[in-house]
Amino acid sequence: MTDGIEIAETLETLIERSEAWIAIDPQDATRDALRAMVLRARSSGDTSELAECMGDRLRFGTAGLRGTMGPGSNRLNCLMARQTAFGLADALLKHQPAAVSAGVLVGHDARHGSEEFAQEIISVLTQAGVPCTLVPGPQPTPLVAWGLRHRGFGAAVVVTASHNPAKDNGIKIYWGDGAQIVPPVDGWIAEAIESVSSINPPGPLMVPTRADEQLTAEYVDMVVGLVDGPDPQRSDFRIAATAMHGVGAKLLRRCLSEAGFTLVSFVSSQEQPDPDFPTIPFPNPEEAGATDLLVALAIETQAEIALATDPDADRLAVAIPDPPSGGFRLLTGDELGALLATGLLERRAGEGLLEGSAASDATAGSARRPLLVTTVVSSQLLQRIADAAGTAFEETLTGFKWLCRPGFEHPEYDQVLAYEESIGYAVGGLCDKDGIAAAAVVCDLVRSWRAQGRSCHDVLDGIARQHGAHVTNNFSLRVSGVGWAERLQKLTKELIANPPKEIAGIAVGRIDQPAADVIRLFLVNGDRVVIRPSGTEPKLKCYCEAVEPIAANESAQEGVARAKERAALLRADLTTRLAV
């Protein structure tokens, strides 16, 4: 991801660099656009436009590249895609030669440029001696990520910018273990990309080998298997859904239908892929207003749950009926994580797969220990749930490239759920977040609770009574303008060097630093604050959590209300302290 723009350069330096880039750019449109920028810069003497595109280079990190499409080295375009493909080919050939013959599985979403970038990537990889298989048509990221490991490919590439604005795109890379790349692999690729930064790697466009339709059928079977197979009795459960103009609708509908969920209504104006995202300015289900059409549909159809996958369908937001308002309430990522963990562990207890369950003695020694995994910025609630159930628990750094590692490193564990608060969930043994699989599972859990006379609100209240009300209030502070990366880094370093001794009048009892740029402040009353810079955007991310015990003589909502009030105070204090 880009680290910003260094513009302490003369006009002639920028023009010289731009002309060198124009000479190797294989795409007419971006070549012509950069030429026009050079002419405007020569005429006006203003370097700002040229500096935006050529003053720096998109940096390879966070499992790949993501940025604004356009001409130049600081934008995503065909030449950047080709250079990235060379980097992957070089890493495979030098460091994982046994995986080369297994080839690379390539997929893409429906964004502008995605199909073209995928074709360029395949051309360079094939020319380098790395065979490729293309998943035909725009497809959800989870299908490709799962297909990589299922079919035994050596690596996978997905061209997608996930939930970013329409002007962006990205290239996400997975290694042969099925997970997004981590060091040293990302370093190998970045180094090889740098080595070809001044050339267009060879590779003519070609007709790629295509994955067979059976791959999708096998993925659907996997998802249906997560809910113990099809059940026609699920046909009475009403679901509202949206794909947010992305590529998830078709596969989500098929998975739900084959599991038995046939009463599914999609937001019609958002069902088909549209790279311009015309009904939502920012296609992220977490953004205010992004799910308004979904909620309206859910109310109209009297749905029992509302589902929103992000444009590449690897993330899932869920809204549930809110009887007091007569509408729907969007769950936080942590609330949905707690519901999934609780429901899945309840099922395992019923099957005798948890310590202390009725049949656990009979299965002792034969069953792996269940594992729950979350990140250092997600709610503390999951650990309390794990401790109470006697399951293994692990915390990792943010991102699924880390969340899947405990399952890899501990074969004696059976991953039940790995999740991050930013609405990413891997149910069962999946190695990456999968909004479609999570949607099927949460629908099945909610329907099962309904059969027991329980609503999601009842389950959440029960969790709060047992473990305390855990209320989060997360936000970001944008660091805008030229040189944002340096200013964000400086702000983070200053905060870590001089952390506050109290927040909102509550003393800090303990501090830890899970990573060089992440600080966690544990307050003496059980509350917690986490601060870190974003790995993909010019933002300082802040995570506030208030924890409030529920007294026996009060409702769970009374404790939740107190926690909400205190979480808001934590946020207000941080907003003032960290004004940028």
C-alpha cells in the first residue's frame, strides 16, 4: 500500500521519471493520460498532479497492492499488475519451486479494470513458467481463496479492492497454505517487483486455462456442509440480503438455497455487479447509510435477519429485528463474533465436543480441542467465552494473514471460529474470511434459536449476563494531505513513547504493545483502548471498549447502557487528545 508522496523534487525530475514510465506502459489509456499530465505540468509549472501519480510508488504490503487506478507508479494499472506478477513468479521460482508446477489460481471481481489486470497477471506468470488457471467471470474472493487449498494450487491471486471506493482496485496474493502472504514471502515479492520497476516484464496476452464449473459446486457443498447439510424445514426462514453492487449475490443465493433457505429477498438495485456502486457512495457495510436499502427491504418483507456482503463477499454485516423501534439494528463485528462463537460452541456441547458436556468423556482423546481466534483490537469478550467453555483461545495481529496462523501452528486444535471486528469471519477450518459461509451459518443459528424460543437479543443478553456487557466504540482519525504517512508514523511513535496515564478519568493499569505500531491501554476497571495506524489508509484507528458487569436485580440492557455511555466518554477523550 502507498506510504504517501515525497514531492521534494523538481519539475524536470518528475517529467523525466514520467517519460520513462510512458516508454514502458503497455496500456494506451494510461500512457496517454500521463502524457497529458506532463504537458500540463510543463505549461503551468504546477507539479501537484504529476507528483500524485509519479512522486512515489504504490507499496507492496498487507497481502498485496491496493490503491487508486490511473497512470503512473503511484497508481494501479496494467504495468503495475504485470510487475506484481513478475514478483510473484520470482518468489515461487526461487523460494517455492515445488509449488510452481501446481500453478496459480487467478480470480477477479467486477470492478473497472479487474478482468484486464487479471489477464495481464496471467500473461506474465505464464511467460515466466508458472502455469495459471482462471476462475471464469467475476467471482467472490472466498471462492478463489478456498479453491486454492482445495485444489492444491501453489498460490492464488485475486484482483479486488474489496470494500474500497469505485476509483480503487487491488491485487491480493495467497500462498500455497491457503492464507494471505506474510513475511518473508511479501518481502521476496516486493524485492522482485523493485527489480523490474523500470521495465515491462515480458508476457503476451493469451487465452488462459479456465477452472471447471465443478469448483463452484464443490465450494457450495462445503458451505452447505457447515450447516450439516440441506434441510427443507429451513424454507420458512425469511432473509433479506444485499450484495452492495458486488459479486456475491449469485453464489450467496445458491448456497442458501441448497442449504434449504429459499425465502431470500435481495435488494434488486444492488444485486447485479456494478463497478460504479451507484446507490452507495462507499460500498462498505459498516459505513453509515450503506445498508439503508437492505433495512428497508427487511422491514417490507418481515425478514428475520438481514445480510450484507461487501463487494467481493469476504466480509459480512448482519442486522437483526429491533422490536422497540420497529426497525432493524446493525450488529457490530464483535457482537456477531460473539453470537457465532456462542452458537457454534453450544452445538459442540450438544455433540459432546466440549469439556464438561454430557458426552465428552466418550470422545476424550479422539477429538481435537476447539479453538477460538481473534485479533488484538477485537473485543475482549471472545476470550471470556473461550475461558468459560474450556476451549483454546489465541489473539493475533489484525488481518486474516495472521488470524489463520494459530490453526496452522496447532494441529491439535480444531478451529471453530476466527474473526476480526471489521466484520471478517472464518467459520470452521477456513483459512480466510468468507462472508458467504458465515451468512449460511448465522442464518442456521438464528433459526435454531427461534425454534428454542430465543431471539438474537435474548442470546446477546445472556452473553452479557454471563460475561459482562462489552460495548465497543471504534473510530478513525484521518491524517490528510501530502506526507500523511510520515505524519501518521510520527504521531504513533509519540503516543507510544508517552502514553496517557488515564483516559476519561479512569487510570491506566497496564500497557502492552503487540506490534511496534500498536499500543493497548488496559484500564483499571476492565475497559480497554487500542490505537494503531491503518495499514491501507491515511487513518489512525482507535478502538474503545467498556466492560460493565450486570447485577442480578437489573436487566442486561441497563448494564449495556452504562457501558455505552462510558465507551462514548473514552472516545471523546481520545478524539480530543489525538486531534490531527
